[in-house]
Amino acid sequence: MEPGVRLFLKTIVQSMSLGMLWLLLNTMFGIKYGLLFFDHGFTIWNGVYYLCMLVSFVFLFRHIVGLWKKVPRFGDEESEDF
């Protein structure tokens, strides 16, 4: 398999895996500790949970964008010699 195609497929798998792991961890901790729901009103721990979820999403997004910047653009003549 060509290196450019291998890098493209590897980046797809890594992006999906990281996104699914992020979703799994946030859902698991949110449901397990009851931080996802506002049963007894808004508490400080709900705020901490949602803030951590937002901050971790920003870092995840930046990491995935960095992964995709390494992938060559197919069809561009300039990126043929990756």
C-alpha cells in the first residue's frame, strides 16, 4: 500500500477512535457519578464536569486537526512528495 494512502487511513481510524473514546469516557463518568443530570438542581460538580468536558473537547479537536494537517492532499501537485 502506498504511504500516502496508509497515512490517510491511519488518520481516519485514529480520529474515529479518539472521538469515540472521548464520548465513552464522558458518558461513563457523567452517568456513573450522576453529573450528567440535574436531578437535585445545578451543583458545582455539574459545572466542573461540563467544564472538563468542554476543555477536553477543545484539546481533542486541536489534536485531531493536527493529525489531519499531516495527511497529504490527494490531487494537489505540491503535496506529492510527502
